[in-house]
Amino acid sequence: MRIKVLTAIAILLAGTVALGAKTPKLPKGCTVYGTVCCDGTAMPGVVVSDGCKVVTTDKKGRYFLDSDKRNGSVFVSIPSCTEVEVKNGMPSFWQALSEDSAPEEHNFSLTAVDNRKHAIVAFSDLHLANVFDDQTQLEEVFVPRLREEIGKYQEQGIRVYCINGGDSSYDRYWYENLYAIEDFPKTLADNAFPVPMFCVMGNHDNDGATPRSEDTDFDASARYRKVMGPTHYSFNLGDVHYVMLDNIVYRNSEGRIDSYEGITGKRDYDVYITDDQMEWLRLDLATVTDKTTPIVVTMHSPLIYYKGGKILTKFRIDGVFTDQLCRDFAAQFAEFEQVHIISGHVHKNLCCHGSDDLSTFPEIANIIDHNITSACGCWWQTRSRNCLSLAPDGGPAGFEVFPMDGKKVEWYFVSNDDGAQKQFRVFDMNSVRDYYRRNGEMRSFLKHNPEHIDYSDIEDNWVYVHVWAWETGWKISVRENGRELKVVEKPSENPQFTLSHHLPRASWDDNGAPRWQDKFNVAQKTGHMFRVRAGAPDTTLEVTVTDCFGHEWTETVVRPKTFTKNMR
């Protein structure tokens, strides 16, 4: 024990000598300076930034920044095979700056680790707001599922990190329900969040009470920056370079779209990377000299998506989708072999491979946009009604896992309800038809909501398969008595979501006016839905789905298969 104590004291003294050395002579204009050490030893070549200027530490581990301190923080771009201290899931890679112009010292301490092989658990859109039992569902469903998946890697000695794609809070409820962005770190602490979480801003993480001005976007993020840190930054894990960006430009235009307490505008926004972030991004990427390095960019709203066989952009300014914004952003990554974007916002799984269509954006051939469905599903609503945790496309709420082995990147989806072992749900449409025909509540709902699909007249023996994380390179096979059936993609309304979400929210049965905007209760077709025609109503089907890495999921479907809101 005495040896351990003396060793600890020696390390502490070594760090004190390194960090407590005589203040160096500061370059002209320097306002922020400090030292970066790893296990008490000065570390040269480490990137440090204030979100505007980018510098590297010298051979003594020192950095000097000519910062205007506008962004309010200084951060270290964590080098490969090192970590920073973590408090309740929040990594201490940044420090707050004062508002005056006097020079100030900020030192960073790193610890050496081996994370060349690591895993990322990535989620988005928690939308915590003290509504629909969200805190209970987070504690009892979501975090335990995260822990389960994290444990699989930790048992192998593989380090795990978390990426949060934004909308941790819900701006319209900050004042009415008393859950604002400042409450999120406490939520992590209450749940003893098990791994370092790196976060970005979502549109709902802005302060809806911010008055309109030329600086609305910056001012609306002030509370986020104070408690969560920089809105754009980078770090390295193993052989992968991670970049975190804020592509939500908050407008909060004049006028009201609701009457929620404390909100002063429409809470509207544009989607693009501002000029100041683009310049910082250029400087940051210039520090990555090996262009075979995988780049993983996280931002709340996706860059690209499919529509009618083409790839379009989600970037927009003044409400207008703008191709040039997409091209300018993609051009920043032209030298890199593989670029992965992690995004959320849409509450659907929509992984888009840029190489699938280069007709509009030839710059995106090296980009894959992993648009991950929401962690909260449909704002925690369906499970609060004792249904499955479903998102607006009828697929499950959940998160994505990215196992990283050197420069090799893979991924798979994990649902809140069923984990990673289930990747599709099978609907025996004969049973769906019978339910739609015989259930009086459903008949009344369809009478009052004719825009929804009425499955009561669907033909015999159709079987639908919803593969919620389907993407380029996946395959599906359905066999009946050893015979391969023809599988056809058939976007269609998900009947389980209609039963779990649309029907309970309908106002015709005196449930009262919907709490949420009407657009979230509009019927929509579910992508990644496939169908086959079985030969009889009571045959057993073998369904196999294979992802782009060769992983298979198989289910034996005994028919008739009952249709219910909790059907697996």
C-alpha cells in the first residue's frame, strides 16, 4: 500500500511541475494558453482550439491562442489512444473562458489508453421534457439496453464511447415543464451514464425565448454552450477522426406556432454549416495528414437523403433547399477516402450512400450519411400507452453501434425493445385484415380518418416484412416449404403504428385535442417495407435478412400470426 501511495504522489508531483511551471512569455495577442500533458508528461503536437483558431502544442506541450473568447470555451482535440477525465458521462475536454480580454491559463490532462479497437454507441433525439413518462422510460428501457450492448464490448476489453446527435431536450417545454438543457447533465448523473458521451446540438436544444436579432442563432445556443460545451469540436479515437458540428441555424422568427410558456417565436431554423464553422472545419481537417483516416462527422440534421431514386440534400437556407451548400460542405472532405455522417432529427432509419447517385452531387461518392432513428421513438408516446417503443415510420426506437477496428468501420442497429438480435418484423396481412374488419374502434377511426390505409380489403395471403435498418447492400429472402418467394419492396402504412399511435391520438372518441402538432399525426407510408404472396393462409415461412457485412437474421414465421399492438 505504501508503494502505491508514494507512486501516486510522484505522479501528482510530476504533473504539478509540468502544469505549475513558470508562466511562459506569451506571444503578442495571446489571450488563452496552457499545457497538455499525458500521464504527467508534456505532449507535443496536440490540437487545441477555441472553435475559431486551431493551434498545436509545442515540444513542451504548450499552446498559445489569440482568441476573442466569443465562443466561451477552449478545448483539446483528444489525441488517439488517450482519454480525458469523465464525470457522469461528460468528458472534460473543454474549459470555460472568462468574458474579459486578459490572458488566462487552461491546462489539460490526458491518460494513455489503447483505443485502436473501440465501439461507438450513437443515438439522437431523446427529447426529454417531463412528458409521457420520458424519464422513467429512459431509466427503465433505454439506458439498460445501452448498458447491455456496451457490456458486450467491455467484456472483451474494448473501450466504448457514446455519440449523442442532439435534441437532448425539447425547447417548447423548457419553461412550461421545467426541463431545459441545464437539466440534461443531471439526468446523466442520475442514471450513472456508463461511458463518455460526446454531444452536438439539435434544433430543440436552443432557447426558444431568445429575441430575434442578427445573432439569434448564437444567442439561442448560449445556455447550451455554458453547460454542454462547444457546439463544434473534434477528437480522435484510435485511427478515426471525429468531428462534431452544429448544422442547425436557429431563426425563431416573429410569430407564434403554439402558446407554450416562455416561447417568443416560431422556433424555426435553417440547416447548413455556417461560414465560421466551415473555416474552423477546414483548419481542423488540415491537421489530419493521413487521408486514409476515416472521418466521422456528427450533426443533428442529415446532409443527404433518397427521394424517387435520386439523392437530394437536407441543407437549406431561408427555408429553401440549396444544392450549393451541400457541395461546399462535401468539398471539405474531398481528400479523404471514407466519410461517415451520423445524423438524427428525422426519427427514421435512412442510411444514405452517396455513391448510389452522383448525378447532382459528384462530391459525395466517399460519404455515407447514417441517419439514425430517434431514441425516444415517437416522443416516448407509444410506450407510455403500453405499446412497443415505435418511431413515426413504425420501426422501433433505438440506437446504432459502430464497431471500429483500426480503419475498418462497421455498424448495426439496436432497438429499445428487442436489442440487436432482431432487425425486422413480419406482418401476416390476413390477421391484419381480420383486425381491421372486426375491431369496432378501428372501423370508427378509419371512418373519421379516411386518409389512412384500410387493410380490411387486402387480398388473401399477403405477408409484409418491415426491415427497419435496410440500406444499400442488404438482402432479403423468404422461403415457403423450401420454395423461394418473390419479394417486392412495397412502401406502405405500418398497421402496428396506426394501432399504437394514430388511433389513440384521434380526437373523434372524445380523447380531447391532440397535444402535438397535427403534422405528427398524419398518415405516412413506411419505407423498407417488403411483401410476398404466400401459397396458403397457414404455411410457415422462413425469412432471412442479410446486411452489407454478411450478418444474418432469420425468423421462422408460423402462420396464422396474430396481429396486436405488442406483436413482435
